[in-house]
Amino acid sequence: MRHDMQSPRRMIESSFMDAGADGSAQVDKELIAALGKIVGDGGLVSRLSELKVYECDGWTIEKSAPDLIVMPRSTEQTSAVLRTLWDRGIAFVPRGAGTGLSGGALPVNAPVMICTSRMNRIIAVDSADRRAVVESGVVNLRVSDAAREHGLFYAPDPSSQQACTIGGNIAENSGGPHTLKYGVTTNHVLGITLVLPDGEIVELGGAAEELCGYDLVGAVVGAEGTVGIVTRAILRLIRTPQAHRTFLVTFEDVESATRAVSAIIASGIVPGAIEMMDQLIVHAVEDAFHVGLPASAGAVLIVELDGLAAALDDQARTIAAIARGAGATEVRLAASDAERGALWKARKRAFGAVGRLAPNYATQDGVVPRTRLPDILRVINEVSGKYQLAIGNVFHAGDGNIHPIILYDERIPEQVRGAIDAGREILAACVAMGGSLTGEHGIGVEKQGEMPLLFSPGDLIAMAELRHVFDPAERSNPNKIIPSAGSCVEVAAPHRQVPI
């Protein structure tokens, strides 16, 4: 079942001197015929009109369509496809549902796209050990739906969970509102089946909670498809909480709301989720879905407690008192499951509602310490004024993971340039405040130039060397994450200002 990850002999044989190791070989009729025999009817897309659908993910500022799309149905087909590409020196880009927001599925010197959407089986749900075995094309929400009858759920719940797939979640190390308490994707993936770029199949991790040796699963989760293609995963499931208490808390301004977030965490209570929406987002969501959000609010928090019913009422009273002490003008407790569901519908569809405000938008993803949330929101407001672009804020306030949404019109070149530059300034400020470039959306092509703000040249070289253990010729999703020569905004030691 388990294969050696890399032998010295294999590393030598897979050197960069191989013909076509840069992935520059072209797709031709012979290759299409060979791949068609592997994946069968409906497994290839080659018409230009259909390929255009795959020219970008949620990062729409940059676009590039592949020459060919291959959709295998199994690990074995994926292995055969990658072996065929390897033998011809052709690079590829993996793609799940295309909901990523950093250009991770953008073909860059990778003419073939491998879509995992047809590998969509839930193989098993083990209620005794609280595990699920699923293929990488399974939609995130389907995992919790399948686990619900066993009294279990899958914690990572991105806003796109009705569409995004487990394979994409693993690639980006996705989060979501309830990962404040339960952790992000890497905390819930126990084992994976990985097809390496030369077609070799390896099994990493397993069903056990603790395994000896290096954490190779952890190296793959968040690698953004640069080490091969994950085809199957063993996921940790969690017991469904006995009860919930869900609040909508209204504030006159975002600073009061962010102060309340820090005060709640400082109290020792860890809610299941703390989400924030500012006035721009509140108006967009209410206009789109009419869920009863207060039109006069400068900001709102959705705070959810979960756990044993006996403990929640006292915690709820504490949360309400903290919120009022921080300046809340209203604290509303959801009176029913339907009302709770409406609040979460409002939050998770916020990004869709923003489409009513401008022809285009770019969703940023940075992280700051919770206590710096007021500071980063002031920076965002200043950047908005500087570039004359509206910016809405909806984010995971509990863990400092911000999502500024920059509104622009792609028909106006100055606005496109402004959206890019505004995002870069916000990310630089996150790093300067002791934060990070991404909490869950990944680096992709969008943030490569900012990597030297956080990592030294030595750090980046170490990352490249780790990647080469899995993919020595950089055939899997080339030109992502690690900046290439000339692509960096600044090649320098990282600059951080970490609060003492």
C-alpha cells in the first residue's frame, strides 16, 4: 500500500536535464488520442469555446485558457494520464471546482488542465472512528450531509462550500467561519492518496490520529497543487454539537465591532465562529436576500456558540454583556433554527451579493493578530480613498483573517491597476503588523510578488527544495507560490513588526 516517497536513484533520473522538463512541449492529436483512450468518452475538452470557461478561477484579473482539459474518473486513470504527460515532457495544472481566489488554477506554461470533478464518490463514513473516506472531487457540503445521519459533521466550511471540492480545499488549506474553534483543513485531513507528476501513486498518512515520521500530509495540504494531484482523502469528522446560540450583534462602526471580538476571546470563551460584515456588505446582503440585517449598522458580528446546552445560556449572557460593553447597539439572539440558518445564509452569500455593487471585484485574503483588526481596517479605508475604489469587508474576525473586497470595473484599465496595487498595499500592511499574506486562499499567481515581504531568499529556496522532493521537474502547477526571477516586488529579508 505504501510506496517510497523518493529514492536517490529516482531523483537523479528525474533531473531538470530531461527533454521538455520545462513543460514546453505542445498538445497534439497523438497526445489527445492517447489521453482519450485512458479517460474514455466525455473525459476530454478541447473545443476553444469550451476551454474559455476554464480560463480563470475566482481571481478574474488574470486569464489564460488551457489547450486541453482531462477529466479522469479514478486514481488509476489519473496516474496513467500523468505518466503520459511526463513521458512527453508536458506540464499540467490541477483544478477542482474553480472557486479559488488567487489564480491557483490558472494555466501558466502548463498546456493541460486536470479536472478532478468526476472523482466525486464518498467511499465510506465510519461513525465509530469518526472518519470519512472521499474522492477529491466531492463537494465540501456533501461530506457533512453524509455525516449528519451519524450525528457528525466536517468542520472546515468555506463560504463556497456548496460548490468547492475537497481536493481544492486540501490544495489551499481552506478555512471557513467555524474553523475559529475547530481548525482549518490541515487539522482534519489524516491521510491522502497522491499521484506524483510522473504517475507514481503514493499513500501518505492514514486513518490513525498519530503517525511517526515526517508529516508529509502536512506538506501536501496547502501546497496548491504543486506536488501532484490528490485523488482521495481520509477526513476527520466531529460530533455535532448538542446546541447552538447564534447572535447578530449590531455596532455603529467597525472599530467597536473589532474591540468586541478581542474582548470575547480574552474572556476565555471560544465561540464556534465570529464573523464580521461592514456597512457596505450589510447593505449589499440585505438588498439581495432580505434577511433582516439592520440598514443603519456600521458593522455587524455573527457570533455562534456551540456545545452542551447546559453551558450555553451562561456563555450567551456573558457574550451579550461583553458586546454591549464594547458599544453594541443591539444584541439579537436567533430564536429558531430557521433564523439561525438565515443569518448564515446572509454571511455565506455575501460574496455573491457584492456582484450587485460593481462589474468586478477582487477578494483579498490576509491575516493580522486580532488586536490589530482596528489598525488594518483603518489602512483599508485609507487605501480605498487613495485609489478611489470602494472596498467592503466581510471576514473571519475571530482569527484575524480579513477579506477586503475591492470593487472595480475591468473595462477601465486604471481601476484594474488600482485594484492590484490596493491589494498589495493591504497585504504589505498585514505583514508589517505581524500577520500573513494569506489565511486560506493561497498564494497562487496573485501574491507571488509579495512572498519576499514575509520570507527571506533562503526561506524560498528551502520551499523550492521541498517541492522538488515531490516534483523535481516542476511539472505540477508550475510558476505558482514561489516567485521566479524578476517576479518579486522586493528581494530582501522579511520585514515584520511583531507586537511585544
